[in-house]
Amino acid sequence: MGEYKQVIVVRTDIKMSRGKLAAQVAHASVLAAFTAYHKKKEWFTAWWNSGQKKVVLKGGTEKELLDLAEKALKQKLPVAIVRNAGYTELEPGTLTAIAIGPAPSDYIDNLTGDLKLL
């Protein structure tokens, strides 16, 4: 199938320090990769062997991220939804990011192609 990637979409309507944002992106990436490993191993393997391409995008509000995650799930793509534990900057349960993939790039681009890079 071509290229594979993972996209992490971050909420832009809440304030997070750079370190917090980086940690939330990392959580989303790892969780979605584990999902792919267990449910779409061929996609995970292709992505892993091609350098684990990741793209981080601006996502807007919690509702916008949840709507995007739902669309991805309907297309049977690996998805992770990250909610903050509440130990530092944000309230417990605050949705901070989602990840889609690893999956074929064109599958993900159909959902996220209109979002801007973070």
C-alpha cells in the first residue's frame, strides 16, 4: 500500500506548557501504536519499518477531536484518546490529544488533510 504514518491532533483551545503538550503527544502516539500493533499488525510493521512517521496537527476543541476520533474509528483506524490524569497543569479527565494510526497515509489524510501543522 504506499506510505504509512501516524497523526496526533492536539487541542488548541486550552493552555498547556510545551513540556505538557509534548508529554500528551507522546502518550497519544504510544497508545495508538499499541492499538495498531494488536489490531492492525501489518500496518504497525510497515510504519515501524519505514521510520515511524508522525505528524502533529492543530485540532481545536474537545468536541472537534472527539468527532474526528469517531470518524477514524468508523473507518477501523487505530485511535487513541488521551485524557489528562490531573497531576500537574490540567484538571483530571481533560481531553488533550488524539492519535490516528499508524495507518496508510491516504486513509489518514482523508480525515485530517484540512488541519494545520502545530
